[in-house]
Amino acid sequence: MKKSTLKKLAVLMTAGLVLSSASFAAEDTSIIGREQVNATLWMQRATEYRIAATQIYRLATERLASTVAAPGSAAVEQQQADAAALASLPTAIVVDLDETVLDNTFYQARRIRAGGDYDEPSWQSWMQEAAATAIPSAVEFLQAAARAGHQIFYVTNRECRALAEYPADPCPARTATLRNLQKLNLPNAADPGALSLRQERPEWSSSNKTVRRAWIAKTHRIVALVGDDLRDFIDRPDFEVRQAELLPLFGTRWFLLPNPIYGSWERGITADACSAGMSPAACASATTQKRYAALEEHPPH
């Protein structure tokens, strides 16, 4: 065989290997997105999901006249407060936003179709659209709560960060989120003080919402909490220690929406899967491996 022919074959083989490697890398980075298809479809298409959300908000609405109106607080941050001082405060209901009040499965569907996972630039772009719709029955509950005299506070882990496209706005996520809330005719949506974002203040840097609930608790008696993640109510390690004490709050003052797509439960499983300098493909592969390793095939004895 001629040397020129051998060289051509070598070039073709090298190109094939490069393309094959690129293909595998692209395949790896899309694994997580693909595995979220059913969870996203369930939230978008399943009648069962709409019934579950409506059921929770209907229960919360019924509790407005009974448990929620009773003395005391729903917030662990107020459990040691003086009863007389607490009773003198105006009442508040604290709600999470994403997958509690706002439906962002459209964003998730886009990421799945693009073969990608959540990332901050695409999420910031989605927020700027202010196009999220309402979770079933969320608007009706919040309007009923406002009519009953409760101030609504929206406590979200949407992140306040500067964007080059909006140089005059220090927190474009806040501006867009308020616009979205107003589109949905949500109570207190015109009140900037009703919305708090992560990183909006130096002390609000954590995704743990304890500090922000404590901030609200200085001026209001928190009578109900609504969220889709345990951390919308209490930090996970604290709940593990106090489960027996706190479980009765669910369905009375705490109302939890289902979210199979993401949450602190999932991050607990995949923690430390990725390390500094790891490629997106390697990170996606390591994360997927941790998820599969966490599956339980046999019931506990």
C-alpha cells in the first residue's frame, strides 16, 4: 500500500476518533436532561399533578379560617417569641416561588431538548421573559389569603446578579420576577418589599431561607408556609432531628407541593459528584452514576 494511501487512512481514522469522542461527550452532557423527561412531562401533562397541586392549595385555603387564624406561628424562627408580642404583629404567609407559585417546566423542557442541564445564563434569560405560568390553584389561594388580611411574602432562591444586558439594573432578576408576578395578578406583587432574592443583601447569600424568614418575623407573625422543598420550611439537618415534633405542621400550617425535577433532596444524593476542573461531560456522567448508585433494589429488613 502506498504511503500516501496510508496517510489518508490515518487522517480518516484520527478524524473518526475525534468525532466519536465529541459524540460521546455530547451524549454524556445530555444524560441528565434526558432522565428528567418523565418528571417534566408529569408536571406538564399529568392530570394527577394538577389534582395534587389543587388538593394542597384547597387544603391551605380551608385552613385560613381555622389553623392559620389560630394563635402562634408557623415559623420555627418565631417559636421562642413572646406570645403577647407575637399576637400584636400583623400576619403573613410566606411562599416560595419556583414550582410552588410559578411553573418553570417550560424552561426545563427547553434544556432537555437542547441536551443540557440547568445553568445560570439560560436560567437568567428565562427569568427575563417573565413568562412563567401559575401552578394550579396558587393564584386563588394567595388571593384568598390576601382577602383574609394576610400579607404575602415571596421568598425565592432566584439569584440577584448583575447582567451585562441591563447595566442600569443592579438586580434584573428582581425586576423580571415582579413583572411576572404582576402578570399573574398575584397579591402584593407591586410591593418590592414582598419579594426577597438570594444575594440581594450580603446576609442573604445562602440558599437556606432561615435568615430571610427571621427578617420577616421581625415585623410579622408568620401563620403559614408554602413550598416545594423541605428547606422552604426548615433546614434539612434540623428537620431530621425534630421530625416527630414538626411533622404535624404539614397540612395545618405547612403546605408542600410535589416537585420531582429538582430540589435539595436531589442535591443531597449527588453532592461531591463533580470536582474542580472536571469537564461538563465528566460531571454529568459522575452525577448520573451517583443517582443510579442511590437506587434501592431491596426493601429494608
